[in-house]
Amino acid sequence: MAAAQRRTQREAASRPLELWPELVGGAGVPAGVARGLAPALTEAAPQTGALTRALAPAAPPLAPAARPLPHPRILIGLPYSNESALSREAQALTAPVLISAGSLWRKGDEPGQPKTCGHRKGFATGRAPWTAWGAALDSAGFTAMMLGGYRWTVAQYVEAVVTNCGHGALPFPWRWWSAMDFCCENQIAPNREEVRRRMELTVATYAEILQELGAWRREGITDVPDPLPVLQGRTAADYLWSAAALGEAIDREHPCVCPLGRADDCAAEWHRAHAGLPALVGLGSVCRRDLRGPEGLLALLPALDAGLPPHVRLHLFGVKSGALLALRPWWHRIESVDSMAWDSAAREDARAVYRRTGENPSNNGERRARFMRSWYEAQLTGLRGLSVERAATVGACLALRGGGIGELGAGGAKHAGSRAPRGEAPAQLGLFR
């Protein structure tokens, strides 16, 4: 979709609210999305009269809340992006979610080649339930590396974000969208040379994304924020180098020079609040990271807290609730984490039921949705009731036990789930029970 066409759709979206069925239908939005939009539009009608304002995100993209929660936000990782029992349950919970860009990509026929499977390769259109309530978008870097590399180019990824995967008439839907990065887990980067190469490639790719995004902004698409930069590395020194290099790349490539003291000369379409790194930054390659050791989270967070600019807060990709206990002293730096431990618990519970009874329960969407709700509510209950003193005590015990973060997070869910009656989600999942 050309930028001019998307601008036309955005202008049409400001038409009177009573015309919203025509607008939504004309944009090719599926019926499920229209149903999700209806309550918001009806409620907003007396105040706004415009589709764009009715669907505007509740918080500015990439900006943590002005008054941070007393604990990090828990983002529910969703395995796919289409409307389902899981997406409906997440909306009912009003829970922030994380969707992988991989779930938006579909295999298909190469452009210019005969059709064999009925559709073209690329980011799918017609999958937009997130538009109704907002979600964060993950670039799927770890999965991409396990598959041998990204299946899409930088230009394709930026275009998919800018055009809302073909739903250009709707406002920008994402809470934030992460830049394509290159993870440094042991199975991906087995030596220091490869770790360094991937760190440098992450910085270079972020600069390329800014250049692509700048081209769209010059065409008039100015409502898409900068992507979430992701720090990569293995040691604390690696991550601090990544932070410095990304900050330099942003200052070099970003057209906004306001934070550099040249606001009078700034003609950028999108303005920054800070020089270098923005207010929210991702911390990558920590999903399976141990707590202890020179590369453990208990070594990384103190160093990052001391070395990062005061305005920067972190999203920890894949860090489980168990690790948050040990990281309690640095919650002021942690804006959010994401997890799919609830899905692992649902699968393990189904296997446990089979071992115990010989019956194989259907682990369908409704069953998984019940586990997701129980897990999410348990996480919030546990975090809200966690005092600093108790967190320090429990965190110290967990650190002494050793083990990976995945063991701490998913392991607790595994044991709790195995005791659940057949077909029912346990009252609490995870370590908080």
C-alpha cells in the first residue's frame, strides 16, 4: 500500500462515527474485529464522533506510565494473532499482550511465480484483532535465528508496521513495536566473535529501520513511533556497549535534533524527548538466562542500573515471574516482562491427566484460555502482595538453588498444573501460590 493511499484512508477514518461500519468494512477488517470495535465506538460516540479518537491507544507509544506501577507489567505472550478464545480472554482481562511478528507472516508462493497454495508469501492481511485493544509487537528474533534467519527484510517489516498489515485506515494499534535484533543465546552465538558480530548487526539493523521509517514519514505517515531498541549481548559490558552504540546510532540517524540542543532547526516529522536511547528499551537474550554467575541476571541488572541513563526503563523479553522475585531491588528499572508459561502449564497438565487417567483431554483454545486467566491473575496477586523483605528472602533462596529462569517460571507452573482436576485450570499457576 502506498503512503498516499494510507493517508487517504486515515483521512476517511475521521469521518462521523455513525459511518464506522462502512469504514471498517471498506478497510477489509474481519467481522470479529468489527465486533470488538463496536463497544468502544458506541461508548465514545457522545464525546468524539471520530473513529480515530475512539481507537487511539490509552498510553503514548514507547512511553512508560507517568506513575509506574509498584511492580513490572506482565505481558501475556499469545502464540498466534488471529481472533480466538485466547485473544478474547486477553481482552476480557484487559491484559497487555505480546504478539510475535512470526504469527503475522505466512508462507506462500513467491511473487511472480505460479500459485500453488492460494496466497502469496508475506505478512498476512485480515488478521487484526489486536487493533481493538492494543498489543506489543515482537520482531520474533529468536525464532528467526532458530530457522536460519529472518524470513522478511527490514523494508517488509517496516511496511507491515506502517500499513497495519493492510489495515491502513485504522490508527496505529501497537503499544510498541520492537526492532529486528540478533539474539546471542549460547545455541545461536557459541563464541565471543559471533556474539560481537550479532551485537554490531543489531545496531546496524536499527539504523536501517530508522532510515526506512524516515522515508515513510517523509511521505506523510507520521503517527508511527520509533521502534523499541533491543540491547544484545552476553555480559554486562556487552549490554552497556550495545546501549552506547544504539544511542549513538539513534542520534546519528534520527532526523529529530531537539534533544541535541537544536530545537529551532528541527524539521523532523517525529520528535524525540531524549538524546540517545528512548524511555523504553528491550533487554534481549535473557529468556533462558541463569540468575547467578558473571552472565546471570543478578550480575546484569545492577550494572545496567548503574550505567543506563536515568530515564531508561527496560522490557525483559521472556523473563519469568520467578526471576522477578530475585530482581525486586531493580524493579524501578523494569517496566515489563512477557511470558507464555501459561501455555506450557496447559500442555503439561494435559499430559499429566493422560498419565494419571489414561484419558487424553483436548487442549483446545477454551481450556488454554482458562489456564491463561488463572496464570495471569496469580502473577498479579503475587506481585501486588510481595513486600521488599519477602522478595529479598525468596529471591536469595532461588539464587542459592541455581537453575535457569525457565525452570523457575515454568517449573512452578508445571507442578501446580499437574495437581489440577481434569478440564479445570488450577486456582493459581507459577511460583505465586
